[in-house]
Amino acid sequence: MGTAEQKAAPAPATVMVSRQVNPGREREYRRWVSRDIGEAEKFPNYLGATILAPQPPGPNVFHLIHSFADEESLRAWTGSDVVYRLSREADAFSSLKLQKATGMEAWFALPDVPQLPPPPKWKMALGTFAGAYIVTAIVIPLETRWIPHSVSFFGTNIITNIIMAVAMTWAIMPGISRLLRGWLYGSQGGTPVPIPARPGGPRP
């Protein structure tokens, strides 16, 4: 079969767990987040987490965004007994809201309220252009130095696009979405939440 008939690579998938934390229980929430991420890291194809805090004077809603390499891996996490147990634990000091996002818009899924839509498409386009420019400005000069001239244009193009897809999805765009959050969402962007480190485990 030709390459056009080959199955496309799965897109990364994210789930945003939004919880309204009871006043005075924020410290318990942060400890719970640390446990939650620690459990997620044990699941296959886990890519990492982003944590956002509310911005006064808005509601006391915190957001934990988990990212997985594909929808199947995400479903394995969200449908697990571990998630059920952790959710029951968190119910003692907060109430749950849940939102999913997949594909390109997941790069920009960092709102401070779950009802907030993705940024305007022109802002997403500019952010994506900035990310693509960074990748190509680094990759293309390196390719001209490292890839033999005997490799065809099409072969080089495939390598470039593979590197760009990986770098944009897992490195560049998550960083840009956090760096430009104030511009993308205005005053509604929220702020990252520091969480306690787990003994023997990496920080998210």
C-alpha cells in the first residue's frame, strides 16, 4: 500500500481536571495534585502535567491538565480505579469539573476557567508560526551540516517534518502557550501552581 493509505499517527490527548477547592483547603489540594501526578506517571505514554491556579477575584477553581500520547492511553488513565480513588479523596475538600481537549487546540488549552474557549484562531496561528520558526531555524542548519547530500529532497523533508511534529507537540508549543498565556487569554489566563516535590520522584 502507498503512504497515503497508511494510518496517521495518533494525536496527543489531554484531560483537564478542574476542581473548586473549599476555602482554606488549598494545601490539601496541592498534596493531592502531587499524588495524582505520581500515579499518572506510572501509566504508559504519559507526557506530563500543567497546573493552573485561580486568579483573584475569580472563583477558587484549580486546574490539573494531564497529557498523553494518544486517546487510548488517556482513556486507560481516566477509566482506571486509580482515578476513581483519587477523585473520591479530592471530594473531601473540593468539587469536580472535567474538560477534555485533543489535537491542535490542546496546545493552547490553558484557560483559567473551564468555560473559556480556545484563543482566537489568529492568535493560535501566530503562536504556531512562532513555534515553527524556532524549530526550523534550529533544525534546517543542522540538517545541512549532518545529512549527506546524497539524500533526496523528499527524504530530507520527511526528516524535517518528523522533527517538527515531535518538537512542536511536546516541547515548543506547550512552552509557548505558557509563555504567551497573558496575550492569548488576556487577564483570564491564570497562573501556574507550585506543588510539593515527591520524595524520589521528579517534579512535573
